[in-house]
Amino acid sequence: MASKYLSSLSKDDYSNLTKKLWSIQNSRCFICEEEIDLEVNSTNIDHIIPLANKGKDIEENFAVTHESCNKSKQDANLKIAKILARLKKIQSKVQLEGNKTASLDDILKYYKGSKFEFKYSIENNNTLKYSFSDNGDNTIYKTPIFIDNLSGEKSCFIEVPIEYLFHDKIINPRGINRSIGKLIKEFDKGNPQLHLSLARINNGKLQIFDGQHKAVAQILLGTKKMVIRVFLEPNIDRLTETNTNAGSLLRQIAFDKSIMRQLNNTLYAERVKRYQIEHDLKEDNFSFSEQQLIDYFKGDGANIKKYVTDAIKHSVTNSKDNKLKAYIDFEGKAKDLPISYSAFDKTILSSFISTKLILKTPIDYKTDEGLNPREVEINQIVKLLNILAEKIYINKFKPEIGVSRIEKKIIDKKDTDITDDHLIAYRISKEEILHNWLLYLKMVIKAYYTNTGKMVNDNEMFQIPFDEQLWTNIENFIDNLYHLPLWKDRGMASTFFAGKNTYDYWKTIFQTGKSLDGAQVLVKPLNFIDMIKPLN
């Protein structure tokens, strides 16, 4: 809605108002909070509270911004635009420093939270006594403790300064997703939070394990205290499983697969710990096998198998040495990364990690010799991922160009910024294509074992240290695959690479060199024996 006040100003009056607002804002943009240089930066004046939201058309409701910030803001409300811009800065900083999504932990630290331990005592088993003396509040607070009739869990409800709140990365490792903007707007309207954040006391710290997005939205809006439900001496295994089931079986919240892997990894570690405790074993005693865990937790055997597999997948994916991780979209909605986590899971992880293999050897078998089957498996898969990253993506795929409408840009002749290397990386990463060429790569590994006279179970291939020659074969295969002419043939944008094709579509092309309708795509069918030879 246009401003009658601004429209009534002369050019000089508008300039004077800009300078006045600029001075009030300490020469910084209201949205991005970066410096404005009035001599070189283009600026806009806009309402802080939009007229459509009953904001007043007066000087006190105006702010000056960079013109670019005002044009690109995601919301008409400058207050919300500033919060989202600040959140974006935090997210970019976290991504740059650790290649991960920002979480409640990062927001709390940015706003000076997560400082103090929670000091409390329990009286008569029915009252929680506590104070926030480290924060200057020496009041002794008391609140009743409630016992859940079904689970027997004890909890209470208290208002807590953010200086005493922490993020529970064990039970809920999720980062902040794209829905946070809607939540911020909802709370800014004054609509109440209908579900409290849940926390537990762990090593003296109040850790939020559920409702982290609601907590983040409130903190970004300036909340310094929050009412939370605190679980006292809870069954951690039960809380973790409940939180996991909420995102999988019950579908109460949206957990993506990568988060489910992390939660199941936690549940696996809890089962291992329980086994040790119930068998009087020390924490560093892993003389029992995966199979023994399944046998011991009889009613939970199917879940234990899943926990084992997910623990391996989590370890591979989140290894600090995994260079491919920088090219995986873990949220599933981004348009700047070539491999969705779903595709990564269905193709790479499914191809190389067996969901059926449960080891009967001790968990610490041959660890001292560096030959522990699971450790060798994880390390070798990570090494393979690094080969893919180095040969296909690093210094070739450009996230700033991304993956959105690549083929359409080529068809429309708007592809001058799309390099051949970027196009190759994009096309070779499409799920249906990735699935099929990984089958050939797997054959390269199997054939090596066959040709060297070794009998190796398909499910155990990565648990045996690869010879240097096998690594050379793998690298040669990727080199030859990368240099196939079709990946950079822009004339195929409207035909073979148009839209999403089936797995069988590309299976036929790789096996015959032709598409299902007989059109020539490859000079000849793929032959993995030829492709392990050094590139000419």
C-alpha cells in the first residue's frame, strides 16, 4: 500500500528524512543491519509495520534500508524481514564453519543463551525447588511435580530464562527447517504457542528436546523467558524412541531420513549401553556382537537390526572426512545442491550398505589391528565418496548456479553461466542415472574379487581392505564415466534429459546404448571392463 506521507514529500524533504532515519539507525540498514553509505548505496524508505497490518503512515513508523534488501525481502513487515535476514546470517555462518544446518543451539548462543546450569532440589517427591541465582534472580521458586498416569514419567511446568536453556542434540538433532518463517509470523501476530517446548535435565543442564522450532521463533522475536515442561529423571531410551516414533510411525512431525538415521544411531548406542549395564560390563567392553544384542532384546530384534544399519549409514554420511557431504541436500527443498538426501539414501547408501548383514563377531573384533569389519566398511565407503566428490563435484559443480531448471535454461539459450563441468555433475547426479551407473561400479568391485580368486559375499565387500589396484580401477571407472560425451551434450536437453525418467529408461540406455524408442544415446553400451582402463 502506497504511502501518502512519502508521496507528499519534496525531493529534498525525502532526502532529509533518509538522513534522519539513517542517523537514528546508526547508519545501518534496518533489514540486513549492515552499513549504509549514503554516497554510494541506493536506499528505500519503508513502513516498519505495513499499512495493511494497521501500521501508521507517520515518520515514527519508517525505516531506511538498502534498496536491494527492500526489494528482496521475504515479508512486507520490516520487523519480520530483519529477523529472517538475521537468521539467514546465522545459518550461513554455521554452514560455512561446519557444513551443517543451524539449530536451536546456534540461536541460543547467538542470543546469549545456554550459559548456566540449572540448580534445583526435589522436596517430598512432589515439589521442585529451584532458583536462577547465576542470572541475578535469587528468588526460591517452587512448583508441583506431576506423574503421568500411563508412563509414570515425572514432569513440571516452569518459566525459564534463555540463559538456562540448551539444545538436546541427542534426542532431537534436527536443524531449523524452512517453516520457521511462518511460525515467526504466527507468533508475531500475538497468537499463543499451543504446545510447550519439552526439556529434560541432563548433567545439570535444561535441554530442549521437543518444540525447538517454537523456541527458536520466540527467541528470534525477542523472548527472554519461556514456559517449558521439564521431565525429571526420565527414561532417555523411552523419550528418544517416542520422539523417533512421532516422526516416523505416527507422523506427528516431519523428520527427514537423515534425522531418522541419527535418532536410530542414538537408540543403537542406548541398547549397547543397556546391554553393558545388564551384563555387568564396563563402558569400554564391547566383547559382544550385534547378533547377541538382537538375541538379548528379543521383542525388539527387528528394530535393533534397523538401528545397526542406520548407525552405519549415519557414520558414513556424517563422517568429518566425507567430502561428498557438501553436495548433498539434507532438507530436500534446496535448489543449489546436486544430490538430494533421498537419492543419496536410495542409491549410494543402499548400494553399499546391506540391511541384512548382522555380524556375529564381537563389536570390537580386530579393532586394535585396524581391521574391525564395521570400521573398515565405513572408512572405505567414505573414501569412495571422496573419490566421487573429487572427480565429479569439487571445483566443478557451482552451488550458486544450482540445479533449478538447468535443462530449460539450455533450451531457452540462457545457459551462458552453466559450464560443461557443472552440467556433467548435475546430470550424472540425477537419481535414476546415479542408480544405474552405481550398479556398474559395484560390478567393478565384484569382478576384482573374482579375478583375484577371492570368494567374498556381496554384503561384506567393503569390510575387507581394498587393494591399491582396486582403488585404481574405481578411479579409472569414474574418470571414464565422467568423460562420456552425453553428459555435456546440450542438444539432449529437450530429449533424454527432459524431465524425470524411470530407472529402467536409463538401464536400457546403459545396456544397449539406445533409448527405449531406439534413439542412439551412447556410441556403444557401457562395458565396465573397458571403463577400468586408464582414460586416453
